Amino acid sequence: MNTCRRRELSRQDAALTALLPEARELVHSERQRVAGGLRETVLQQTTRVIRSAGAGNPDDVAAASRATLAGTATA
């Protein structure tokens, strides 16, 4: 491999290495954002199931539970 090519590869390696910390931080932030959204969704859907159970309607509890398991929201 010639010297010019080695220098170019070294430059590219340094550039990529410099980007890694920012990329890791962005990935971590995105994971935290997704986890927060999932957590909020689970809490909302759990509240719907509990509310339906408190109303004493087993059909609504079943529908809310199914919706929760299917990943869809019910009003």
C-alpha cells in the first residue's frame, strides 16, 4: 500500500474515531426516549384496564386487556 493511501486511511480512521462518542450519546438518548415512551404507554394502558375493572364490567376489562396486549389503545 502506498504512503498516500495509508495517510488517507489514517485520516478517515481518525475522523470516524472522533465521531464515535457523539454517535454513542445519540444512540443512548434515543434508547432513553423510546423507553420513556414505552413506559408511558404501559402506564396509560394499565390505567385503562384498572378503570374498566373498577367499573365492574368484565367485557370492558377483557377488551382493555386485549388492546393492551395487542399494543393498541382503547378509550
